[in-house]
Amino acid sequence: MNLTQQEWTEQFEEDTNAVLLDVRTEQEWEEGIIPNALMIDFNKGQEFIDAVDQLDKSKNYYVYCRSGVRSAKACDIMNELGFDTTYNLLGGFMQWEGDVAYPED
């Protein structure tokens, strides 16, 4: 499901079963992340699918990328793998106005 930044943020903040998933590349990740995000690079193809398939399917996943395109595709793949609840951030990290963290080396 596609959500605006406001909908996505409000829902995430009230969701006690939420996981934040960043599907950008490592280089993009180093430019800043939404705090507490888990990174699985969508561009890794089968490696991405294998990694995502290991996640707890009972959780609610809030997925984002740079612009919202890869994360929408990631949500589709996750739904095909049996995930019930995935939320795509429309506009992605480029339009993110919330807190930003920087991963440690």
C-alpha cells in the first residue's frame, strides 16, 4: 500500500509491530537513513529476495528507497512472498522531512 509521508509516519509511530526497511544501495544508505532502518539492497536481485524471505512475515513493514519506485516494487515482491502488511513511502527518502541518522562505519 502506498502512503504519503504523513500517513506513513503517523502509522509507523503508532505501530508496535513495525519494521523499517530501507531498500536503497549501500552508497545511498551512507548518505543518511531514517533512524533504526534495516537495509536490504533491492538492486541485489535474488539476494534481496532471499534476504527478505528470511524476515518475520507477521511484522508490518514500512519500506522506502530514494524516490519510492524500488520500494513499491519491493512491497510487491514481499506480498508475493507472503507478507501481509507492507507500506511504501511515496516520494521516498528524497522527500523525507523527518529525522535522519548516519550509519556508523
